[in-house]
Amino acid sequence: MIHFYVSYHRCVLILTPQFFLNWKWIPETAGRSLEEILARAAVLATSAQTTQTRQTPGYKKIGAYSLIKGAFNVNSTSLQAWRAFLQGNKDLALESVQGTTDSKTGTPFPLASTTSAEIHPKDPVNGVQDVELWEEFSRLTDDQIWDDNSTPNDLTDDTGLAVEIVNQVKARGPFMSLSDFVNRRVGNDSRSYQGTKFIEITWKNGRRSDPYPLSEAKSLELFIDHDDPKKPYLLVGKAALVAGTKKMLYFVGQNGSDKEGQLPLKLYGIDDSQTVFPDSSYQFINFAPVPLVVDFNKKRFALKPGQPKVQKVRLSEGGEFTPFVVRTSKGKVLGGTRLFSHVANREMVLIFPPKKGKDRMDIRFFSD
């Protein structure tokens, strides 16, 4: 999970007929007889010209007396519901038009209701004998459909197809049908574009934003509205993803450079996972262009430019103060204070160069 505008790819659901075998129309009579229902569905009325016309055709009425056994709400935002829906074909054996059977484990997502197992001549280059790629299909594991990363009470690190579908429902719903979900509607806003999808973010000055899905993006790109109808969004910031984590936090600030080709905003990302940045810890980040030295929790450590440093501390339930001093590499004191925190908190200490006309470092604190 991440806090910003991110790009991701569309997903397509093509379900086999076997999935719907237990879906049946069942009558909903509401205590009425069949004769009464038919009479209501085919009622005759007289128009202003006194011509008998069928003003309420049966096909418009009969739906009021029908239910679907096993129906699914395509506008659901429940991960459990989408997991159950997507795993409807779990471990289903699929027979090909050639009469062979694919009995592998996992949930199959074939491209059509019938599959092909036709064997083609061996490739003259690598000697592989296989089916054509367009004739093949994928089977997804349970974790590929929904993986909560063993944190059932934390949705921010969940991954899988069900997670991405719920994100789409929240961004583009409600939908009239499954096909309405799969196909984008005609329109002139970003939700109607094919390919790259933009997610609007809400800024919270001095605080972290709500979490946003990262999906399969290769980098983080930040855009703003733009007047050009052919290019409605303008790129203002870009950064690589933080390696080795699925949960990251980005700081956004002015670039401060007038060089040609430079984007106006600068993005700085850190690993925001509990593994690297746990409760009862402080994370120090040096945004100054020179190395610094920090005295904290009876320890002294170097703080290189642009490299975060996490310090775990032992705190009481009620919280306590911990002395903090920042120095130059030669020992000159540039700032300091006492930092307060308690067991359940994570604290961030951002160290910037001195403001104009000042000698002491510009130090900012954020509590999580």
C-alpha cells in the first residue's frame, strides 16, 4: 500500500459455464397465485385514443416475481465475498475439445468456455512442444486471489485479485452488471480511459494521507490537473518504489531546482512496514546535503544525507521523554530537544537545512 497517484493495469474476468450451474431462477410469488401474477404481468389498458395496447409488457413485469438462487452483488466491497465469488471454480477439472482433461489445483480462468490442448510441432529453436500461448489459461492460487499477509486486522498490506477488484468498485462503481464492471463506460473523465488509471489523492498537511493501492506499478508518478484536453494530467513528480516492501510512505516537497527538465516536486520514500519501522521507535531522516551526528537514547550515530535511521526505544505505557541532539560531523551542536512518545506510537524526526538567516537546523516532528 502507498499514499498517492499510481498506475495499474485492467483485469478481465471471463467465467466458464460450469461456474453458473447452481444459479437458477426461482419464483417469488409474495403469496399470490400463478394466475394472478400472469394477469399482473400482462395487464391491458386503454390509451387516450381508446385503442387497446399492451402498455406494460410481461418482460418488464416478470422480474418483480423472480429471484436468482446464488446471485452475487457485483458492487460488493467485501474481500471475503469477492474471494468466494472468484474461487467458484477452485480445483475444477477442465476438459479440452480434444478430450484431454486439465486437473491441476487452483482456480482456473480460461479464455473461453472450452479449452484447447492441441499439440503443435516442436519449436525448431528451443525444441519445446507445447500449445499456443493464446490457447492456454491460468490457474490462480488462493493467495493470488486474496492474501492478507497474516494480518487479518490490517487491510493496508492485503494483495491479490480480490483486493484490486474492490479498489475498482470503490473508484468506478456502482455497476449495473458484471459486464458493466469489466468494460469502461463512455465518458470524458479519467475513469473512462483505457489503460492507465489515475487515482485522486487527498492531501493532509502535516499528516499522512489515507492509504492508496500500489498494484503493479513500476514507479510512483504524481500528477495534477491540466488544461490540455489531449493530456488532462501533468506529471509533476516521480520516484522509484522503495525496494523490498509492500508498504511505503512518501514525503512530497518542492524540488528547489531551476534546471531544465527537472520536475517541480521531489518525492522521498521510506519503508513504512512494521518490520522495519515498528511501534515504540523513532525514524530519523536527514534532508540536509551533509552528514550529521545524532545523540539519542544514550547512543550516538551518524546520519547520512537521504538515508533513514530507525531507533527502537523502551518506553512505558504512559510515555516518556528522550533527549535528542543533532551535531555536525565535528561535534558542533545544531539543534536539540526532548522527544516524547509512548508504546503504541511511531515517531518521525525530519532534519532540514537551517532556514534563511538561522544557524540551527530546521527540525520537524511527526507522530504516527
